[in-house]
Amino acid sequence: MEPTRIPERKDLVTFKGEPIILLGQGLKVGDKAPEFHVVDNDMNPVKLSDFSGKVVLISVTPSVDTPVCNLQASRFNQLATKVSEDVVILNVSMDLPFALGRWCAATGSEQIKTLSDYQERDFGLKYGLLVKELKLLARSVWLIDSKGVIRYIELVPEMTHEPDYDKALEALKQVIS
């Protein structure tokens, strides 16, 4: 029996100007958000269905130990203080849970839930974000409504750039109104 081939997507994202390959099937607005398995800062398993019935905004960063990722996660942590209890904001990266815990403590980030995909790469592969060359996740923002449908996606074309926070916030306002 031949092993399952993981789809490769090209010409979507660059890293420092160089094209990279994303592994996993691409998703689009209107798709049902796939279940995923990651771990929290205490190594506890977390899955998308843990937030069933809530609007979920997912900030995806390569590593919180870099300046742009730090800015992105911090910005969404601030946003998390201003949204209703019906919204949960996650930051998913390949960082080890220990690094995520250290980042949360150092920045006072308590509102955003930092999650790691380092064990199974389940999130990265299911959402088509695992960078083949770097084994990191491509910077992106996802908005999933309370019924589990993807309502907004921003795949940032250059991994060293920040996402468009205003567009993400506008999409969030439309979903929760």
C-alpha cells in the first residue's frame, strides 16, 4: 500500500523574499473548519471542538520569540480583552509549550490562549500552513463562526510581515453582530 501523499502548495507565501512550500490541503472561506489537536502551555491536549458554540479567532505565528510574532500575539491579546465571552482568541505556533508559557509570563498575556502544534503538526497540515522548508507555521489569521464555519482567512504573503489587524477586526465585528 502506497503512503498518503501530503499536498504541497507553492507560490502563496515567501520568507525573506524567497518562495516557500506549504504542506497540507488549502481551505477557503465557507469551508467547515477541520478539527485539530494541539497542546496548551501545560501540555494539555486542546482541540477546536473545545470551543464549540463560540466564535474563534486564530492568530497563527511562526514563533513568539521573533519581533513580528511577538507584536502579532500581543496585539491579539489586547483585542481579547475587548471582545465578548462568546469569542475566544487563540495563538497557534510550533513553539514548545515552555516557550509559550515564558512568553505569556514575560508579556503579561493572559487573555489569548497560546497553543503549540509541535507534537503532531495536526493544525498545520489540516489548515495547509506547515512550511516544508522551516517546519514552522505560515503567518495567518482565521475566523471561525459559532457553527464551525470559516468566515475569514488572511494568509500573509510574506512571513516576516504582520497581518492586517483592521481587516481581521472588521471580519470579527461582522460575525458577532
